[in-house]
Amino acid sequence: MKLEKKQDKIISTKHFVIRVGKYALLSGIVILISLLIGMIGYRLLGELSWVDSFHMTCMILTGMGPVAEMKTNPAKLFSSLYALYSGIAFLSITAVFLTPILHRLLHILHFENENEEDSFS
């Protein structure tokens, strides 16, 4: 997924919406993979039901915190490692999703700034 350089013209709204869709899809895939990892881990190691595993995974992945107590050492280790992973995943998913939006904003601001400098020469 290549972004335009600062010398390039700003892409059309249609292409921008497609780009945001691609980045949103990538973010969604990472979220789904993260949910599956968490649900399987909490189901197998934490001995939670599928619904409780989903609930626990969602709460950890979004940074809200655990909702069920892990009783065994393997479950506690998984929960701890998943919480560490979730912190990184949350920030990474947010960065990936916001990349095209922030890039467009900065590109527009730079492009406008460049045009203002040209008008004073």
C-alpha cells in the first residue's frame, strides 16, 4: 500500500476512500486474528465458555481489563502474555487505520503551504 510523496498531487476522493477501505480491511483482519487467538487461549487454558472467552478477549484487547479469574498457572501466563500483546496490537491497529487519514491531512497542509510560498516569490 503505497502512499504518494509530498511532491505528488493529492489523490482524488474516490481513491482516498478506496485506500481507507484497504487499511480498514487490514486492521479488521488483524482484529479477527487477535480475537481468534484470545478466544482459543481462554477457551482451552482458561476453561471459559466460547461466549465468556469472546467477552474476555474483547475486554483485554480494548484495554478494559479482565472479567474472569484465571485459576491455573498456564491460564495466568496466557492471560498475561495476551494482555501484553493486546496493548501493542491496539496501538498498532489504531496506527494502521489512521495512517491514510493523517497522511492525507498532512499532504493537504503541506501542499497548501507549498502553494502559498510559490505565490510570494
